Amino acid sequence: MKLSELKTALQSYHTAAEIHNDFGQDTRAGARKLVAQRLKQLEQAEQVRKNYRQAMEFENRYPGEIICGIDEVGRGPLAGPVVACAVILEENHFYPGMTDSKKLSAKKRRSIEALLLSQVRDYAIGIATVEEIDAINIYEASKLAMRRAVESLKVKPTVLLIDAMTLNTGLIEEAIIKGDMRSVSISAASILAKEYRDRLMAEYDKLYPGYDFSQNAGYGTARHLAGIQERGITPIHRRTFEPIKSIISTD
């Protein structure tokens, strides 16, 4: 078998035992290299599946239930709303590479977002405005956005897996510390919420140029702070957050 043919043939093998059985006696250096590459691919794929199974630990506690993962983004920025997502995944789902949205590149997030939007059973976005953040504080506003997301679902969940919070909805709730890294459902919510908010902040960048919102998503970067010094605050700045609060009191 030519090496080019071997390379193609190896892609149809999905266990190390089969590969060793059929090609273990091929002593050609090129063949050994191709076999090693395919074995490495299979090892990496198995590790991805193992990580995914581990991230299903909390979901597996509730067989037969309609499980909803919930997360929010935008607690720390100086500008813009806090955005939450509630998501119900399809049964027997497998979304390789899923993890906390903050640990993914923008390209990878968009790729997973597209996969999720085409395959989730249901999802909804909830928003708490800048005015609400200033009125009730960011923690309570985050909970408000989460509740709004849950209430907007068409499919009604029976279990809520929430990143480090409880919402007192009357449903079964489990607050999971670092849930966006430990639960597939919460990871999915984290990714969808972040992509939604990033696009929203990019639109605000067009409305309020000079603050670099499309790049910093409202966080207090050097360019954002320079924009505040040069142009002042906008209607989407959080007036209870520093340095906005001090600027207002000085003025």
C-alpha cells in the first residue's frame, strides 16, 4: 500500500487496536509516522470525549428532567448592560471544545455559537439595563437578567444549573461554583451570552465612537479610559461604577 493510500485508509480506523492489528507490522518509516499521527488524533479525540463526560456530571444527576444552563456576562465593565442566557441542550448532545467563554478565542466562540444555535432545544437572552444596574447593584441586576432569560424560554425547564447563583424560581436549582468550566449547559449559556453582548457593544461603538467599545466590550481599558477623559461619559456608562462615579461627583 502506498503511503498516500495508507494515510487515507487510517482515517477510517477509530481504535488503536484495529490500527495495530492491521498496520503494526509495516516497518516503513513513513508508515510508522502516519500510524503514530493517527493514534495521536484518536488519543486527543478520546480526551475531548472524556472531558465532555466530566462536564456532564451535574446534568447526569437529573435523569428525565429538562435541564437549563444559565450564565451571565458583563458584571465587570464600566459600560453596557449585563446579559444572561438560559439554554436547554438537545438530548445526546456533543459539542467538542465547550468551556468557559472567556477561555475561548473569538473564532472558536463563534464556531461553537453557530453549532449551538442550530442544535439547541431552546435558548433565550435576558438583559438588565445600565439604569437597573445602577438602581439595584450589579449582583441583583445579574440575577434579574438570568430570571428574564428563564422566563423567556418557550420550553419550560424543570432543573436550573446556574453559575454560582440561586434565583429562587421555585424550580430545582443548583448553584455551581465555576459552573462555566464544570457544566456543559452553563458553558453553552456563557458562550451565547458573551457573543450576544459583544455584538451589542459593537453596535454601541458605532453610536458612541471614541471609547473602543467594539474591542473592550465596555471594560476599563486604557483606550476606554482615555475616551472618557476626552469625551466624557455616555448614556450607557454605569454611574455607580468607578471612575464614572467620581467623575460625576466632581462635575
